[in-house]
Amino acid sequence: MMRPQLLRKMSARKEGRGVGRGRARGRCVTAGAGGAGPGPLRHCRGGGAAFAGAGGPGLGAMAIFSVYVVNKAGGLIYQLDHYAPRSDTEKTFSFPLDLVLRPHDERVVVAFGQRDGIRVGHAVLAINGAEVNGRFTSDGKDVLEFLSNPANYPVSIRFGRHRLSSNEKLMLASMFHSLFAIGSQLSPEVGSSGIEMLETDTFKLHCFQTLTGIKFMVLADPRQTGIDALLRKIYEIYSDFALKNPFYSLEMPIRCELFDQNLKLALEVAEKAGPFGPGS
């Protein structure tokens, strides 16, 4: 027969293990808005003790990259860069430069050679701290000519992915509009919704088209949840602060401060809490 004291210790150990497991699950699962049941699984490390974006710069924080609104004719009427991951790399080089640089689309990019985070396709963003605009530095010097002169070495060069210009964003939005139409026509069934999501290893593109042909697109981290609800929330914000604005013309670019403010707030809520509930 076991002594009462030993039985109490064994019972305490079992209860402790049960509570520990319950807490681990609790850290990964959040309740939906209004207590409507468990919400989406959040990003966790190890045993699930860390939330992404819930506080501090954790993994996956600021996981929504940008928002696009395209009218039914394929024209970009709104675009917001919410968060752009920094991938810039700055190094000091001696002559000769051990990277092959080539002009491409009015900028100087790496055509051959990779090292220390510098990749093929990265553009020259700055030289000796001076920003580069296309193929020229801020003081008007040609980048390739400057780097071909041994007298200018050692030189500090900052590489990274180039920022899309306004014209490039307009072109890409129009291209996606065409791909959306092609996807609808390729469907074996009548009444296809078109492309709803494109997935890569670094981001997902989510698209929601309204009955009037307006497309709302969100680029987000592949691990970000609640994007479908976010797209409908953006549609709601568009209806409230753009369509109801007496100074706004349909199919034209959206320039409304209240629309901007509420959209940014919605993105922040989506990153931290996931899906939207009634009345949010």
C-alpha cells in the first residue's frame, strides 16, 4: 500500500504535465473574435511559446507586404507598400571588382558572381554612401564608368533588390488582370472565379474580385493567416470610405485619407490577430 504523501506527489506530477501540455496548445491557438471558437494557428518556435507579430520583432512579424486595388479595366487605382523586408548588403571592394555588373532596365545589376549575401539580379543601390538613381549616382556619375576606374578604389557598394517604380507597378497590375482573365477562360467549368491565390516560397498573392469587377490583392508571408477575411474587410473599407465619398469617381485612383488610415489599421489588426469577427 502506497503512503498518502507519495500518492499526493504522483498526482501533482500528473496534473503538472497535463497543465503544461494545455499551455503549449494555448500558445498556438487563439480564440476567434467574439469567442466564436479557436482561431488560426499562430507561428511558434519550439514548443509554441512565441507568437509571430504579437509583440516584438519575432519571426514573421509584419507579414503583410503590400495591397493593390485594380479596376475592372485592369488599371491600378491604389497601391500601398505596408512592409518591405530589408535585404540590402553593403561591402567594401578592392580593384578589380569580383562581380560582373551589367545595365538592365535602366539600372545596374549583378550579372555574375555571388558572395556575402549579394545575389545575381541585385541592383547597385548606393556607392560610398551616395544613393544610386538608375545608372547614375546622386551627383551624376555613371556607375559603370566610376567602378571601372582603379583610382576610385577601395569603394563601398550597397546591393539589394531594386524598388519597383510607379510605372512598373502599373504594368504588373495590368499583367495580373490579364492572367486573371486567362485563368477564368482555362477553367473546365463555367463561371470560374479566376485566380484566387498564387503561391511562391517567399510570399502568397491573394486576390478577391467583387461582382463589379474590382480586384483587391494582398501580398503576404506564406505563413500569414486570415487573408480571406482581410480581403473582404478591405472591400468594406473601400465601400465605406471611397464609394461613399462624394468627391470620388468610379474607376479612378483612390486618394482619401480616411481610406488610407482605416486600411493601415486593418492590416495591423490582421497581422496581430488573424481573421476579423463580426463588428471588427
